[in-house]
Amino acid sequence: MKPISIEKELSSNVYPGRGIILGKSADGKNAVIAYFIMGRSENSRNRVFVEDGDGIRTQAFDESKLSDPSLIIYAPVRVLGNKTIVTNGDQTDTIYELMNQQQTFEQSLRTREFEPDAPNYTPRISGIVKCSDNSMNYALSILKSADGNPDCCQRFTFTYSNPLSGVGHFIHTYMTDGNPLPSFEGEPKLIELGNEDIDAFADKLWNSLNEDNKVSLFVRYIDIETGKATSKIINKNK
């Protein structure tokens, strides 16, 4: 499989929804993490990312316009030791708490399913990156309905041990815009990663997202040798 350009992938899709990118920089020095959110409704667009300890959380930009916080206010990123967890919902906390009790990433997610937002039944997408002993590995997961039928929850986990430099994997909630929104299908997409600094990479992602629908972006580089993390947040609402 040939890796694709993340710029072309994002710019060709007006509404991928929420997305996670995990991978390793081309020079092999950094674990690369990115998470973005988009929105069509006023409630979804009324958000920003803010720092929260070693991670981030979503927050209403204008509290007076917040109509329903249940599926839009959560901690997308948390850190558990040498593991960084990133998800599109409050399953971040589930993974953190159950892995802290010695369960695995996959076991933790067996306790959850897709979001209860009929008729979309938005998939829960999750990722985890572990950096230790001058190496890294990562995994991605998606919990989704059976082609819009909520009677069945389909669970897929994709693991990448000793990942190759210069590539990453991209998973997102929706194939494209629609009504109802069609859930992501297939394996995470193989994408190219270069050696850009974090600012250049974040700008590339942000500028590729649909101008009307993009809301917030988080990018983190983790030095695989030292474990030192550098992060950047871009919010449309300022």
C-alpha cells in the first residue's frame, strides 16, 4: 500500500468529522500525534481545546450558547505513564482508568460502544501511543454500528509495532458529509509523514481542513529517545 498525502486527503473531504493521526516522523526521532474536531451545528462549533495537565480537554467557547455538553465536552488527550491516549469522547477516561487497573487498551474499549446520537451513531475512535526504551508502538480502534443499525456494535483494533519512519495512520468518524452521516469504513489510512517541525505540520493539517466546518486541532510530537513532548493547539474560536 502506498502512503497518501494527508493534505489531499483532508482537503478532498468537507466533513471527515473528528480524526486521529498517529505515526513516526521521517527521521525516526518523533512520535507524531494529531487530533482534530469539526462541527456542523452551533453547539458543535462552539468549542475550543484547552490544556489540562499533560493532556487537553474541550471547553465551550461561549457558555451561553452551550445547549448539550454530553457528547462534545470531554478530555480527548490524557497521559498514563509512557502512554498517550487520544480519543473522540469520554472513552479517554475509560481507557485511562481501566489501563491503570492493568487492563489492555482493547479490553478497556469492550466496555464501550458507538455514541447514542441516532441516526448517526457516531463511531468512537481511539488511539494510544507508547514510547519506551528508545522505541514506540501505537494502536487505533473504532467502535461503530452495523451500517447504521444500532443493534450491533462492531469493534476493530489495529496495532502497529515498531512502526516505520515517515508514515502514519489516519482514522476519522465519517466517510464524508451526509444525512445521516456515514461511518468510517475499512482500515486506518496510511499517510506520509515528513520531518516538518510541529508548527509547520499543524499548519498543514489546519489549512487542509474545510474552512466552514473545522473547529480545533491538537498536535503533539514526542521525542522517542527522551520522552519529551511538545504540543500545539489551534482553535478557530479566539
